Amino acid sequence: MDNIVKKKIDKKSVARFLENNAIIILMLFVAVGVGIYKPSFVSMASFKNLALNTAVRFIIAAGVSGCLITKGTDLSAGRVVGLAACISAILLQKADYTDKFYPNLGEMNMLVVLLIVLAVCAVIGVANGAIVSFFKVPPFIATLGMQTLVYGLCLVYTGAKPIGGLKRNYTLLSTSGMFENRLPYIILIALLVGIFMWFLYNKTRHGKYMYAIGGNETAAEVAGVNCNRTKILIYTLAAALYGLAGFILASKSGGASVNTGMGYELEAIAACTIGGVSTNGGVGKISGILIGVLVFELLKVSLQFMGVETSYTYIVQGLVIIIAVALDLRKYLAKK
């Protein structure tokens, strides 16, 4: 009798695991299939490219995750990344570049530019958090409006012109690394962000407050949690991370434009959901987010190696986002 019960429990556990990780398992099968069909897919160059793309997207997804855990979202992420990339590229152009945005501006220090970018993006995050917290505007609407506003500011600021002619030491950020370039600086930065976010989510009062708000905001308020302050901090940190991602992305791309980062917020939300961050709030791990981003990037790289047109790639990505959210809602309803 006990054996029968154990077998039933084991079957339920396996079924639950397969259901909870269906997309991840499917993506891995796709990657294995592509590796068999296209042997060049399994190469160090391919893995390095995958790792670099994952690093930038992971930083953005880490920022979005806090918003999702508190039952919010941030649709302004991609445009903030684009603004950060444009500001970084403008301030870090070569002094002798013929089409320099600020002709009389000398060469600025990279760290100073990074701090400026983080400060500008943090202000946007404070605005998002304040609108959501004090004016009680739904996060979807508040950040959608901010997305359009930031895009407009970026258009006005840059004149919709592409920005290039970046300093060599800035572009080296994405092409060099430690241990004879075996550990690219971009990946190292992403690892440090991951460690910081893990510590923040698991070992600090802020992290406990964040999960409490996502679980039951009313109960969190009754328990003495300053929900407004916590939300503002979450959105501010998220925007600062978008700024960091934009700074890195401009270096990696060798330039920037108003379309840099377009659609990245949807990829980040999808990656978070695939990685176990519930859109219903209160659930999410940094390790899961990393897996989600990696799997989503693996899908895109696999489609590219298979020669799938970009138009169809967007269709597949859209389907993955819908399925991921649908599975998340199903898990939530099953618990009720």
C-alpha cells in the first residue's frame, strides 16, 4: 500500500516538474536538435556570443523582476536602456571624431559617464515608482506612458541620428576581459549584478518587504511595511540597472540610436516568467531569472542558426511569452 502511495506521489512530482519547466525542457530539446543538425552551433564562438547576449539581458531582467514580484511590471525598460545607450555613446565619443555630438567636449572619464547615466535613469525610476505608489496608477499604464515619454525625450535629444565614433577604451569593455580575455568584462559585471541582487532579495529587509508586498500588500501594510517607499526603491533600482545595461550595450554595439533596446522589456518579462518569477507576485529567484534569460537567448540563437527569417523569429518569441504567462497563471489558479 505504501509503495502504491509513493508511486502516485512520485508521478505527481514528475508531472508537476514537467509542467512547471515545460518551456525550459522544450527549448533545451530544440537546442540539442539544432546542435545535431548544425554542428557549428556547438562552438566556443557561439557560446561566447550567447553568454555576452545573456549577460546584458540578465541585467535588464534582474531589474524587471522586482517589479513583477510586487505584482507590477515595467514597460519602460527597453526605452530607458536606449536612452542610457545614447547618453553613454554621446559622452564617450572620440575627441577628434568629425561628427562629434558635442564638438567642444573633451574626452570624458568612463566612470563619470556611467555615474551620470545611472543618475539620469534612477530619476526615471523614481518617477515610475512615485506614480505607481502615490497616484495609484496601475504599473502597466504608468510605465507604458513612461516608455513613450522617454522615447520622445531620446528623439528630441539625439535628433534621431545614429551615434558612433566611440573611444577605443570604451569599446574594449565589450571585447576584452580578465585571464587573457577568457572572462569578458561584460560577463563579470553581470555576475556581480547577480550576486548583489541575490543578496538583496534573500538577505536584506528590502527583499523581505518586496516578497511580502507581492504576497499580500494589505497584510504587509498592516505588518508595518512602508509599501510606497519599497516600491519606489524597486523601480529606482530597476531603472539604474537598465542604465548599466544601456552603457554596456552601446559599448558592445559600437554605437547607439533611438531604437537601441527596443522590445527588450518584453524579452525581460518573458525570461523572468520562464525562470519562475510569477506575474501574480510574491515568487521569484535570481537563479531562475538567469536560467530564463539563458533559455530565451538560446531559442533566438537556435532560430538564427536554422536560418529562420527575423519576421518568424518574432512570431515564435511572441508565442513563448504567451505560453509562459499562461502556464504561470495555471499554476496560480491550481493553488487556489
